Amino acid sequence: MKALVLSSGGVDSTTCLAMAIDALGTDNVSALSIWYGQKHKKAIQT
């Protein structure tokens, strides 16, 4: 892993994730999202 992207599930963090994947490839990027009671719980569901 070369990059870890903290993701809120919003547009900005999703764009950062896409840019990291584009630059480094999917095998070198991981995303981390932590649910701590924020209102957009649906955005981070998988």
C-alpha cells in the first residue's frame, strides 16, 4: 500500500480516492471510513 485515503463518503473524499487510484493503481490504495455518528451514514454503507 502506498496511499491511505480517509473517506467521508462525500464528493471531495471520493474525488481524492479516485485521484489516488488513478495515480497509483487499485493495488496501492486503501480507503478508510469511520462511522462516528455523522448524519450521512447511508453514504458510507457498502
